[in-house]
Amino acid sequence: MIRCATAADLTLLPAIEVAAGAPFRELGMTLVADDAPPTVAELEPALRDGRLWVATVEGAVAGYAVADVVDGTAHLEQVSVDPRWAGRRLGAELIEEVARWAAVRGDRWLTLTTYAEVPWNGPYYRRLGFEPIPDAEVGPQLRAIRAGEAARGLDAWPRLALRRPPAAVR
Ligand SMILES: CC(C)(COP(=O)(O)OP(=O)(O)OC[C@H]1O[C@@H](n2cnc3c(N)ncnc32)[C@H](O)[C@@H]1OP(=O)(O)O)[C@@H](O)C(=O)NCCC(=O)NCCS
């Protein structure tokens, strides 16, 4: 089940992100696996703005997604699912929820940045309808996000910016 996060969920989310990062270690992407998760304080504005969602399994919080507005359009900042609950389409359902939020906002695109070649990143998002953003159409804020990622060393493996139109409002 996907629902809006509550204040009580916040303390659970950093550990979910750490757990979700662990598979990167198996690809030798230690830097990514060790990238610090957001703090509760960093998640609070998203909670307040209604752009933070959790996926639950029998009441337990198994994953989360956080969105933001970048260059005036919806941006998927992070989606993480605890590997114990991987492969149940929770990630896909969280992304659809973010896409619905984007649709309600009237946004043209839902954007994100990800690893091009990691199987559960670029190829996964492509299967969910995302396509590369032509370089000339990457806006200044998204460009700044990419520069920040590069500065943190995260570009040691190919990264790219993707987008898809938001879902139709249901
Ligand atoms: C990306 C993520 C949210 C997907 O969560 P999930 O609930 O398992 O997602 P789903 O069940 O919807 O789908 C998982 C997909 O990843 C693929 N996948 C997962 N692990 C994989 C692996 N080791 N090798 C190949 N494919 C893999 C599955 O085949 C599946 O794709 P498909 O169903 O389209 O064929 C989760 O893997 C995660 O938290 N990863 C770490 C954080 C991350 O990379 N976030 C996204 C970038 S910021």
C-alpha cells in the first residue's frame, strides 16, 4: 500500500535508504552504498509539503519516495525500497504515486537522475517510461543537481537525467 508519510515514519526512512544502498556494494560502487542517507530534519520539509510517500507491507514501512520541484516541474529526488521487500512492485507503485502528484500539479514532466547502467536504475526507469532528457533541455536547477552529484564523486559511473510525462489524473 502507498500512503503519504506521517511524522512517525520519518525516523524509519534513513535506515531504509542505507539498506537499499547495500546492493551497490556488490557492483563495486562502495561510494554510492556509503552515501549518507537524508536526516530526519532534511526530510521534514517534504513531509510538511506533502511530497513524501511510504510503501507499507502489512503495516510495516518497506520503502519511500521523496519528490521536489526542479525547474518548475516534478522531480523524483529519491526512491528506496528495503531489499527485504524488493521485487514486489513497491518501487513502481511509489513512482506512480509521484507521477500522480505531478499530474495533479499540472506538470509537464517528472524528472530524475540515476545511474545509466545499474540494472535497477537506468534500465528499470526506462521500462517505467522514462527517457533521457536532451542536453539542451536540461534546466539550470537540474544542471546544478548534476554538478552537485559530480562534486560528491557520484559520477565515477555513468549517470544521466531522465524524464517522463506524469500519469493521467485518476
Ligand atoms: C530501485 C528500487 C526502488 C526498486 O524497488 P522495488 O520495489 O524492488 O521495485 P520493483 O519491484 O518495482 O522492480 C524492481 C526492478 O529492479 C530489477 N532489479 C532489482 N534488482 C536487480 C538486480 N540485482 N539485477 C537486475 N535487476 C534488478 C527487477 O528486475 C525489477 O525490474 P522489472 O520488474 O521492471 O523487470 C530499489 O531497487 C532500490 O531501493 N534501490 C536502491 C536505491 C536506488 O537505486 N534508487 C533509485 C535511484 S535514486
